[in-house]
Amino acid sequence: MKKAIIWILVIAIIAVGVWAIFFRNGDDNGYENGEENGTVTGMHTNDPLYGLVFNITPVDFDGETANDGFLTMGTNADFAPFEFASNSPWSVDRVDGIDVRIAGLIAEALGLELRVSDMDFGAIIPAVQAGTVDIGIAGMTITAERAENVNFTTAYYTASQVIIAREDNEIESAADLVGLRVGVVVNYTGDIIVSDMDGVTEIIRSNSGVESVLELVNGRVDAVVIDRAPAEAMIAQHQGLVTIEDSSAFESENYGMAIRLDNLELLNAVNAVLRQMIDNGYIDAISAAYMM
Amino acid sequence: MTEWFANLSHHFYRNFIYDNRWEWLLDGLWVTVRVSIAGIILGIILGCIVAAMRLSKVNIFGKYFGLGGIDKVINKILRIISYLYLDIVRGTPSVTQIFIWYFVFFAPTNVPRIIVAIIAIGFNSGAYVAEIMRAGVLSIDKGQTEAGRSLGLTSFSTMGFIVMPQAVKNVLPALVNEFIVLIKETAIISFIAVQDLNRAAVVIRGRTFHAWMPIIAAAVIYYIIIKILTIFLRRLEKKIRQSDAR
């Protein structure tokens, strides 16, 4: 008798667990399929773009991709709001962000499904070159050195680097970083720029933006140089931090998507979709929505 | 073939010579060597202390004050502390440990991160060294201790002059293995932004975008330092074992 009760309990627990794992995500409340042929709307009542409609004409693409039927995107999900780990309804492979939303539409317009591969930022271009991912989208600044190794699509976002410091700082421009300990994220644009500066006492190359800001909060570095959008996302999380801009030292830069040098077919197809998204205002709208 | 070779040499130039990029590797190697040596030393010291605690047979109060009960309590406490240390260190991944050291224990301080790295590596290694040492001491026949004691040596001298020399000889291969593991494990210190050899390769790759050349270079350098250590320690082992072949 006792045994039977225990067995019933065990089976019940397993059944509830299976139900929770497999079926709970299915009946997402507020989720309605708002995609129609060639148009995109905010699909979820919580979606910042809910109700807006953007027309995108599908583009013919019949080249090969790393995974058949999928557009595989290499990214570094540590760069909010462009890409960050999330379980939101819009996340793909548990990564959400501006880049993921844009890539999702590109994949759809190309007749593919998006797949996201999260990796080290420095590993993205080698992965694109090796063909393990089709496209590198990671808030990646178009630079001459990178462009030697991969093709970049049309620029889709204009950004710049900023300095994050504690409120009591005496930093007014990038020149004031001389003699300070400066935190950067390894291999990010900020790392490349600060590495070329003279007179910085020490460069601390953290693994992610969050960690470098943590170093700043803990007083182990005096300033952090990183892209503006993640900087603003992070100082919203920590009190007592400010951003300092220096447009002469940190020129404005363009984000592009990296595609293998010999894969011109994908490059042209992606560019065709990107241009539509720039023209119809989707990129502006989605960026504004994620940067709120 | 020649084109392939020209391509390779071009990439070699880009990855190691242009902009003095080999300096990244050299600096990284220097950091790795320093952390490894300091970590090994710290590991041995900690390991010996903890092994002694595990085998602790304190007999001071009983001997001088006739209060053997206190000794028993002390021994029990020492054993519990050392057991907890071993259990926690062996039960958690070393990457998690280094994060805890850096972002929790040392977060509010200004201790240089290389020191934190050494402490984390040494603290981790100490647990394994302790178990190796304990195994070594236990491998020596009880008769050796009894003989030493009946010859009038103190328990301390018996340990130091009779048991330990034999124990160390027995566990040397295991210790060497632990040192090798430790050197390779130092690659995790890049998780707290220490510029070690592994991180140097990653930084070069971030500059040149070459998929394998910097990583293979780091692997070769790791291999060479471990090979040197192995050869050196094998010689030492041979020397120690000379008296065995009679």
C-alpha cells in the first residue's frame, strides 16, 4: 500500500515535470502570430513594436548555409542591448537583442530559419572564415583589419566608444586616461583603441562588459572604454557611474555583419534585405525600442 | 605548394612578427611561469599542512598536563577543518573557485589580480597535494615509525627523518603529475583578466583573426614547458631511486 502511494507520487511528479518542460512554453499568453507574407509586426502584446507594420520583400537565395535550412549567426551574447542571454518570446537559442531581431527578419526574408551560436567575441571572425557560422552579427565595428578577413554588409548602425567612470572622476577626455588603469573587453573595439594609446598605466582585458564594469565598481580600474549602447545599458544597472564622450578620440564607427570573403551570394542577399530594413525604418524602430 | 607556403609564412608574419605580436606570447609565458611556480610552492605548503592536519595526533596537553581529552578535541577539530577544505575544493570546479576568490573574497580589496590568481591556483592545488602526501605517509609501514620511536627519536624526528623521505619518494610521480595539471590549469586565470599565455593567444587572434596559428603557438609553448619540467623531474626521480637498485 505504502509502495503504491510512493509510486503514484513519483509518477505524478515526473508527469508535472514533463508537462512543465515541454508544454508550458506553448501556451504563451499574449502571443499571436502576426507575421503575414512579407510583413512584420510586433507579435507579442509586450513587444515594443506591437502593432507596427514593416514591409519586407523576400529575397531569392539558394546558396548553401552551414546548417541546411538555417541561417546560423555567430554572436557574443554579452553586449546588451544588441545581444544578451534571455528567455523572452523573441529570443532565438536563448539570445535576444537588436541584432537577433534583425537577423531573424533577414533569415525569414531569405527563406531560412535563424539559429544563434553564442561564442567568444574574438572567435566570431575565425568561425565565419571557417564556415561554422554563416554570418557574424555582434555589434561589430567595420575596421580595415577585419575587412581584410571577412566581407562586411552595409553598415546598419552608427556607434561610438565612450568612457565609463565613477562619478567622482576627473576625466574629461580620452587624453586623461594617461596614467590610469583602463578596463576593456578583450578584442572589442575599445581594446584595439586603448591598446594603441600611449601612457595608459595598465589595460585590464575582461571577458565581458559586465565584468569590466564590475572591476570599475570595485575600484580595480579607473575607467572602462566600451561601445555607447552597452555602456548606457550597464550604467542603468549600477549607481554612481557616468559616461564621458570624446568624439575627437573616439570617432563614430559603423556596425556591419561579417560574411565569408567568398560567399558573395549571401552578402548580396543580406544587403538587399538590410537596405529595405534601413529604408522602412525597422532598424531605427527596433534599436530605439531596445535602448529604452 | 609554394603558394601554400607563401600564404603560411605571410600569416606567420602577421600573427607573430608584425607589430611585435610575439611579445604578447612572451609576456603571457612569463605570467604563466610565475603563477605556476608560486602556485606550486603555495600548493606544497598548504598540502603539507593539511595532510598533517588530516593525520593529526597532537599529544601536548596529555603529555604535560595530563589532560588527554583536550588533545582529542583538538585533533578532531583539525581533522574536520582539513576534511571540509578538501571536500569543498575537490567538489567545485576551479573556474568557479577563481571567480569566488576574485569577485567575492577579494572584490573590495585592491590586491593585484595576479596574486589572487596565485592564491586561487595554490589553494586548489593544496587539496590534491594534501591527499597525495597523506597517501605517501600512510604507505610507509607502521614498523618504520615504531623502530624510530624505540630508537629514542621523538615523534617529530621520526616523521621528518624516517617516514617523510620514504613517503616523498613513493609519491613523487603523483606529485609531478599534479604539477603538470597545475601548469595547464593556470590557463583559467584569464577568466579574471590576467594576461597569461592562453589569453595572449586569444588577444593575437582578436587582432589577426587567424583561427589556429596563435592557439597552436600557445599549445606548443605549454607543451615545451611541461616537457622541460618532466625531463627535469624524471632525472630527480632517478637520482632518488639510485639507492633502490641494490
